[in-house]
Amino acid sequence: MAPPIQQTITRLISHYPWTTSPLIIGAPMKVIASPKLAVAVSSAGGLGFIGPGASPSDLSPSLQEASNLISSSPSLSKIAKEEGLLPVGVGFQTWAGDLSVASQVLEKFKPSAVWLFAPRHGQKELDEWTKGIRSVSKGTKIWIQVPSVGDAVAAAESEERPDVLVVQGADAGGHSRSKGAGIITLLPEVYDAVNGGVESEKQIPLIAAGGIIEERGAAAAMVLGAAGVAMGTRFLASREATINRGYQKHVVEAGDGGQKTVRTQLYNWLRGERNWPAGWDARGLANESWRDHEEGVEFDKNQELYAEAAKKGEEGWGERGRMATYAGTGIGLVREVKGAGEIVAEVRDGIRKVIRASNEL
């Protein structure tokens, strides 16, 4: 690892004193990344993010729950008192969020980081959120998720320059830009565009996301210039995730993600969500809803069958189910359900072993 990258990693870790390098991040999956999951990731030396929830009103009770869980952890509660910040982060889909509501809640709870993505009006919208959040919680670091080199440069050159960029590759599960590149090419190009030739103390730490499931992919991302790695799909198979067991079972059993997942707006539409910004869709596992769509079944009929499947509990998910199973192409590397802390330790220790082995070549 080049010295400038190591210095950037050290600086990033210093902002989150409970964390350990290599930094493992739990992504803010909408309703699945619960306070319990986020606190478990942070308790293991990572940085856990709470998802935005189904609506802006979910934020306050989620952060209250996180605060309660942190209070029962001697190590995290000590950090919270010393730093004046909760040792977890919160994610927002800015197009669907409410900055006024968010500001009031963030001023009260003060999480260590806020992760922003999916603006309807581009960098202008992200700047508005960044400025608003910083005005009510100065210690909270701003993370912005970028799907392209252009978005990364726009964020880096903004007057409201973020503290961290999350570089999301096209293998990611859930929602992202319809057009994108894999992390193996996107990350180094972003690094060159925003950090190339820049003194280490002025570099923006880059977090790699999208298709990272275990230590080999994570180590590769670190070599490419990442200061840490964010995982979503892997934490779908964590014991702390707020997830239907049928959904979780489908993720664990699926494989060959490049063939078994699809990028589409269909699952959004079946759930009644038709207002995502232009140019965004979602990656999920193919199922009966998708196959009917491909075969020309009328949308109204498909949606009717989707609604019926929603009443079946765990049986609504799976290869022959109909419910949306958002997941990335790395699902074939997700083979069992584990505790979030186990996952963090396993990936972190694995990165060290992989990098040590590569240094011996």
C-alpha cells in the first residue's frame, strides 16, 4: 500500500476512535440496516450505518434505539460521552428525505457520520443537505455516495466538500445508477481524478462499495486506493439484520450473481414506488415476478400476484417467490448467516492475511 493511502487511512480512522483498520462499514440498507445491526458492526470495530427507514418519521425512533443500545455497551458509551457523538452513522436517500425533519433529529442525537445518496437534483441537492447537517451537528462527518467519476469530481470540487466519498460499483445490490462501472475500474479512476497528485492530508478518503463480500475483494479494493470497504449484501445474511427469513434464505441459497440478478425498475413499481430519480434502478434476484414480466404478463396482473405473495410470509420470497430480493452480484460468496461482529472480524482479519501474502510475492 502506498504511503499516501496509509496516511489517509490513519486520518480516517482517527475520526472514529472505536474503529480498527482495515475499516469495515455496514451500508445503510433502507429498512434492513437496523440500529441493532449498526451498533453490532460498530461494536466489532467497524462503522455501522442505520438505514433511512420507510419514511422520515422513522429516523428519531431508530436513533433513540441506537442510543439505548450504545448506553448498554461500556466501550461504545465511553466513546459517545468523550466524542459527543453516537458511534454509528445514518444514511439518507436525499430525494425521498426531509432535511427539516432530519436536521432536528440529527441535532438531538448527533451520529458520527451521515451518508447521502440518490439526489434528484444532483450536487446542488447534496450541498443543501451537507450545509444543513453541518449547521446542526458540526462533528458529524459527511459521506457522499458516488456512482461515477463525474459525480466524484463534482463532490470533491464543491464548496460543501464531503469528508468521505463512497465509490459504488455496478455490482452493488439495491438501488444505484442504471449506468455504471465495476469497482475494479471505477475506484482507481476516481482516485486519480480526486486524489491524484494531492498531498495526503488533503485527500478525500474513498470507501469502496458494490460487489465486496469477503476478504479477497476487500483487499483488492484497498490496494486500488480504498481507505475502507462498505458491504450491504453480506450483511443481509447477518443475525442482526431486520429482514424476512425468506429473503435471507434466498440470498444464502443463490449463486452465480451475474446471471441470477437483474437490474430493473420492476420491483420498485410492484411495490408502488414510481418516483425514483431518472437514471436510477435496482439490482435484485430474478424470481417469478421477473420471469412473468419477461414473458409479457400484464403489469396489473403481476402486481396483483405480488400483493398475494406479500401475504405469504417467508414463502413469498425465493426462486419461485415473487417478493423483491435486492442483492448484489456477490451473492454466491454469501454462504451462511453469521453475527455482524463475526463478519466484520472475519473480513478485517482476512484482508490483513491477503495483503501479507501479496507482499511475499
